Amino acid sequence: MKVKSLSMLAVLLLQAGLSLAEKPNIIIIYGDDIGYGDFSCYGGTGVQTPNVDKLAQGGLRFLSGYCAAATCTPSRYSLLTGEYAFRNNKAKILPGNAPLIIDPARPTIAAFLRDNGYSTALVGKWHLGLGAADEPLDWNGLIKPGPKEVGFDYSFNMAATADRVPSVYIENGRIVGLDSSDPVRVDYKKIVGNEPTGISHPQLLSVQADTQHSGTIVNGISRIGFMTGGNTARFRDEDMADTYLNKAIEFINKRNEKPFFLYYAPNECHVPRVIHKRFQGSSSLGPRGDALAAFDWCVGRLIKELKATGEYGNTLIILSSDNGPVLFDGYWDGAAEKNGAHQPGGPWRGGKYSRWEGGTRMPFIVSWPERIKPGISEALISQVDLYASFAELIEQPMPANAGADSENMLPALLGESAEGREFIIEEALGQIAARKGNWKYIPPGSMTERGGIKDWNKTAVKEPGWLFNLSEDPGETTNIAARHPEKVTEMKRIISSVAPEKAVGRKQLDKNQLGL
């Protein structure tokens, strides 16, 4: 049944449960490559984050909040769909010209909330594919399917990441500022046009890059992949934080009687870390720390706008990150050299790309001034659980064909219960691990970690896998599987209950699976 007016919708919602006025606004602030220990409130020392800290002080700070995967595309897929990304073999690190990997017939969080009276918006990083798999994507017309087809009324985003072409903004399915006489073409296998690249013209670069990131040069920075055209539409990295923030604020100010859902996904602190001059030097960590400072400022500015519009009190804000931190990730920006004593992953080992705790244990802050009391929670919770928790929040059933792995954690999210998940599933590059209580188990397979240029550290995980007690060994340094075979059996059983094929390990990943 189609609802013909907002008033009719309000009547239906009143009959079903909560009224529109009672429904909180929902904002997910989703950082990029920000680790557990990057914010001051989680022990970070290299950069001050007063706005994030204030949000945490007034809300709930989780000590065991997880993303679902240690890389960007899988993590974002899991958050929006409520499904573990390893269930979709297309949910790996995508090139900028990949087709949409979310089936529009299976409602995302955005589609679910839209269908239940919310205005919905995506602002920032997408990286879940655009267009159909069975036909070439025309970048110069209406780009679909995309965010609109999976539930976002409004979208202002880039196709993938800042280090991947096309280096343009897309608003509601169309490239912003595109000159029709200068059409965009994109290719990830061969050079298109005669644009300079990081290989052919390294003297044009403002920051040096490895071979993978030495494709077409845009704004003095070489990217992954090749593009030509769209010169009037190309973004300027230094302005990206402000551009996304302003679009998020515009969406908030266009509010009406309906509550809103905003998925706000800034670029910070993903590479290339080319920051506006007003933030340069604001930390001791170089461009990576300066990007964290910019992220923090954006959080403060967004909250200031919510307060000015009177929406802050009834807005549920969830602030987290898509995966663990990484210092060198293709560009020589000094992140590793200037890191000093700062621990971006906090006390946890590893970061982006790995099954170590630092790969998926995230800063996880929840604020709702009118309902949540300030505090700290040790409840186990995963971003994959947001879908079912939002359904409980608005008192509507989840769609039968969506959110298969999502569990209702609303009491824990609101600080009304100390109980969270029984266990957590952690994914990295298609392989998984599990945590239950203080026990962490990594099945046989391999452990992949980012090193320097062409340096991917790979360690074989042999039978019966690795077992750690995180309360005694937060750095996951001592494998105690041989001493606790019964615990290994229990953890294998947990993994088998979720994904039987993952309990027996997996062969070494190749570069295609890494998205390289």
C-alpha cells in the first residue's frame, strides 16, 4: 500500500506503535581507518579529540564494540545489511568501477527506516559499488542502481575511496559539476586517455606513492586506477571534510515532520591524508593525526548544528569506524615515522587487514541525551547488530529477507543492560575469528598484515589454530590452544554454527582477494 500523505503515514504509525514525533533521529558517524586508541577518550596521545571525548562523556563508551570486518567494503556491507560480508563473495575491497553488491530486493537499514517514516541520507564514502553487473556503467548520465535503490532518499558521496578513481562527487546519482563535453571514463586494467600517472610523471606528485597507488594523478595525488575527463568535477582533497560536513548539515536543516536517518561517512583518516591547511600541524602525528583532528572538528560542528535546530536531545548518535588503523597504506605521508608513542589500536594487536583484535575492535560511542545515561559498557556488541536494534527501537519487525546475522542489542546500546552478544565474529580478508568472553580463537589459515612498500606480512595459522585469553594477554602474544583443547573445540563449534566452511581454515589469499 502506498501512503499518499505524511498525515496518513503518521496515523498508520500511531496505530502500529511509536508516533513520528516519538521516533528519535538516528545518525551513524562512520570514521575510516580510525583505531580503538586514536581518540583521547580511548587513550590516544598524539592528537586531542575534545568533541569526540565530550560525546563519549555524555553518552555510552563501549570497550568491546566491533565492526564486522577489518577492511572497508565488507565492514560497510555488514553494517548496512545486517549480514556478515563473507556470505557475499562480492563483498571484498572493491575497485571504483565495481557494480553495486547490495541486492536492492533485500532492504538495508536505510530502506527499512525509510519505509517506516524516516527521511534517509548518505553523505561521504560509499565503496559498495554502483551500477548493474550485467551492463557497462555510464558515468556521464544517471548512475544507478546505487544508494537510492537501497534506501537513501538523498546521497552525496564518492564512488569508492579517495585513493581510487573516479575522483569526483556524486549527488543523487549524478556527477557534480560535470561538463558534458568532457565525459568521464574509468578503467582499472589499462590507462585511458593521456592523463599523467604517478609512474609517468612522479615530479607532479605532492606525496609519493607506491606502484598500486600510481595511477591517474588528480590534485597532485596519484590514485588506484585510471580515469580521463571530468576535469571540472574533480574534487580537491583538502576540501573534502568540509564538503561532506556541509552536505550533512544541509540535510539536517531540511528536516520536516519526519525523523531522519543520516549515514555520515567522512574520509578521515583514510589515505591520501591531504588535509586543509587550517588543520595542518594540529597534532604531533603528521597528516594522519591532523586528519583525526579534522574528523573531531566535524563531529563538534555537526553536534552544534543539531543543538541549534533543537534536534540534539532526541537524536541517537552512534560513532564508530569501519576497521582498524593503518599507518603506511600506499603513500609516504610520514604516518609511521611520526607515530611516536601513540597507539592507534590501543592495547590491541594489529590493525586494518588482520584478524588480530586491533583489526575489528573499534571505538564505539553511543549518545542520546534524552535517554542514555553517561557511562562505560563492557557488553560485546557488533555493528552488524544495529539493524535489529533499530527495528526494536522503532517497534517494527525486521523484513523477513534482511538482517540475517543481526541481533537485537538495544538494551545494551542504550546502557539499560550490561549483557551483550554471547560471541563476536571477526572477519579479515574472507577469513574469520571468534571471541567469547575473554577467549579469542583464530582458526587455521593465514594472518595478513600491512607492512611497507610491497610488504604484506603473512603468517600461517596451523592446526588447531590460535587461542588467546584477552584478559591475561591483550596483545595476543601467547598461543595457548595446546593447553585448552576443550576451549578450542568450543570455539570451533561456535564458528561452525555461523559458517561451517570457515572453521576448517582457508588457503593463502592472493592479490585479487586483497583488492590490489
